[in-house]
Amino acid sequence: MTSSPYKVPADALDVEEVIKNSQFITRVRNVASVEEAKAFIKSTSQQYSDASHNCWAYIVGNPQSTTLIGCSDDGEPSGTAGKPMLHVLQHSGVGDIVAVCTRYFGGTKLGTGGLARAYGGGTKLALERLKLKQKIHYSQLSCNLDYPQLQDFEHLLKNYQHQSLAIDYQSRILVSFEIASEQQAQFKQMVGNQFKGQVKWNTI
């Protein structure tokens, strides 16, 4: 089953706002796993340990389906930081994303509503400026080739988005790779045409 495509951050982005003398810096990154999200949160919190708070939220996976999510107020009043940030992320249609908002307290309390607007607003501002790209899903393919077929097969494969190509030279050649899921059917058809049905696909 092919997963639905979705948008992810194309670049890292930092945005800064000053609200009633408090400085809010929202940093957004592309992350492929919860571990990667947590590693960025940890490194940011350590790098800006002099800040009043480093609040965060993340979504790993497709935001429209079952996703891995998390958020933290990092000492701000409960529900005033992490949840507003996560709410913005969940309504953005962007997946594989982590946001950390660093706050330097400026001496004026914002109140719970003000905090929620500040943290949610910083995340929204970052998303408005964020460059996005399409998440490409790959499907695993494997087949056996005769030695004379390899060069033509590799030449054909170069026209398609693929990764993790492995070639195992045995009595025949075992070729395994990942191809963009949306190109899989067309590639198989082209291979069938090129080699007149002689290439058989292995069950993975």
C-alpha cells in the first residue's frame, strides 16, 4: 500500500518576535523520526539554557493520518505553549516537523491567553515563511538479471527517482533498490517492454 504524499519542511527556519519585551525565537526543522525531533529539542535547550523557556511541539509522519506527536510547555503554565504550537502544526498540513520556541522573559507577564497567542503565533509565523517540499515515498523492488542485461537496466533506472541501489553478482545478478512509489508501475512497464518480459520481479 502506497502512503499518501504530504508536505515537509524544505529548509531550516528561525523567526524572532518581541512581545511586551519578551523575546520569542521559533526554530523549525525537518525531522524523519521522533528520535531526531527529540535530539533537536535537546540540543536547542542546551544551547539556549540561559533562556526562560524552550517550549516545543513535533509531528512525525503524515499529519492527515496516524502520526507521532508530542509537545511541552517547559515550565510555562500548563497548556499555554506546547499545545498551541502543536495545534498550529496539526492544522498546517505539514509533517516531519519540529518547532522549538525559545523565550527570554522581558519582565512583563503575558497571562495565559497572551502566552498561548505568542507561542501559537510564533509557530504560525514560521510556517507562513517556511519553504515546503513534497515527501517522496519509496517502494522496494528486487529482480534477477543476466549479466548482459545489467547495463541497459541501469541506464533505464537512471530516468527514475530511486535510492539504496544494491547489486549482488551471483550466477545471475540480484538487483535491489527503492523507487518512488508513484513511478513504480511505469518503471515495471518500461522494464517489461525493454526486456520483452524476461525480467521477473522478486516477492519482497
